[in-house]
Amino acid sequence: MTRFELRPRTRVPSRPLCLWGAFLVGMLGTLLFLVQPAQAQLSYAFWIRNVNWDGYTSWQNYIRRSPAYLGPNALALPEAVGGLHTGIALTGKWQGELAQEWHRGVSPYRENTLNPVVNLSVPLVPGQASLEVHWRPYEWWSTDTVVRDLRNARWEEPRGRNTSELWILNRWQVPARFLGPRTPLTLGWGIKTTAGKGLENARHTNMPAYWFEARTGRNYPRWSWWTQQGFLVWQESAGGQNDAWTCALGVTTKSGPWTLATQLQGIRGYFNQGDRPWFVRSEVTYQTPAQGRFYLRYQHALHDLPCHTWRVGYAVVWGK
């Protein structure tokens, strides 16, 4: 006798049910697609009101690429590795520097930026030429809504973090037989890469720049002075640039292991639209027996700069 087993019946969905399922899935996907742009537009509603957007101009054209309207690291010119006290003459030795900076907004604007500094100088021709890298790897920042709207920044929450600037440059010292040992002349030139990001928040230009300078001065037993003249060009848009003249005057005095340096520096841009920053720097340095230097620096913004800056660092020299 044949045995029969009872098995549960498998119900095949009817065609109308399959069509309804496909319709519901399609409607859900369409709703998600439509809601996402609406939320994105809503998050930028404050920016549209702030810049009075015309509906078609790119948001990048509303970012003013000038020192007064960018973060404090955007167009910071490179200085000598090791601090202001190092003078004009190239040492012909390897030099490294690690530092920490804190930028605080000029009253009444509120801004705080923290970033490390890593600098390196490599002698190419001892006492005559060097290759330098000036790098601020990362920055953490916050501003108030007044600064956010002044810079036409895109993020509604005015805080964040991003990579910062990288400069690569050469310095060449004119041989002493042409000018004498007491009056050195050093030429420098370099480029700023596009490592600095955060253009949507007006932190960096995200465009290249190049720079040239000539430094000279005079050394005395206990003190020295130096002056700098240069030229800085940075790209502001796909078809435009800003040409700026740079200048500086510094004085250094020394007593035992201690050194005090003061510097006045400025940039004079072509457009006169937040592109003419001036500031004063003061720095105190302690020389250790092991060819190391600890230093503390304060930079006071005078014009067209968003922040005052404090900096503490350690520099070391090695090699013969």
C-alpha cells in the first residue's frame, strides 16, 4: 500500500500582490530620493539668506580668499626654521622644529584654532643652500555665528577640523666674499600646496601660492637687526590672482642662554579688500646645552588678521 505524506501547501503570490509590492518599493525609493535633497537644502537655508544667493552662482565665488576672511593658517608666510632668533645666515646643519599654536579671535570676533607645527630644514650645500618644509598637519577650530556669516561659510554649525597648509621652499645665501661676513644676504623662494582644505568654511584657499623674498641685516656681539622684502602671489579663483608685496623688520638681543626677538611684518595686497595684514611678533628663547632651543612666541594682529596667536615650541640642530 502506498503511503502519502501531507505537506504544507506553498502559496504562490498572485500577480496583483506582486505588482502592489513593486509599486510600494518604488514609491518608498522615490520618497527617499526626494526627501534627501530637501533636507540638504534646508541645512543651507541660513547660507542662502546670508549671501542673498541668486540661485545659480557657485558657492565658491562667495568665499573671499583674503587673510581677513579666512582662517589664521590660510596664508601664513613661512619663517626661518627654529624661530625668529635664528637670524639670516644659513647654519649648514639639519634643523627640526615641533610647536603648538593657539589662535584666538580678535575682539569682538570669537574664534579658537589649535594646530601643531612641524618644520624641517635640510642643508643642500652647507652654508649656502637649504631645502625647507613648513607643515601644519591639522587644525581644530570653532567660531561664533558672526564670524561664520562674515566669511560666508557654508556649515551651519561653526566648528570642525581639517588638514592645514604645507609650504616647500629653498633658501640660498649669497657667498660672504661678495658682501662681507657681517652683512649676509639670503634669498628664499617657495610654493604653497593645496593641502589646506575647508574652503566651504573659509579656512583655506584650497589653491596654490608662490613666494619670493630677500633678507639682509647686520650682526653685532650682543644684538642684531634684519629686514626682509618679498613678493607673494596666491590664486583667488580659476582665472584670477592677488599680487602682494611683503616686508618685515626684526631686532634680536642675547644674554647668556636667553634670546629676545621682536618683528614687525606686513603684506600689502593689490585689491585692498582684507588682503593687507600687519602684525607684531615677540619671542623669547632658551638655549639648552644639547643644541636645543625652547621658545615662546606671541603674535599680535594689527590689521586684516582674524586672530592673535600664541606658540610654544622646541627646535633642535644636529649634524657637523
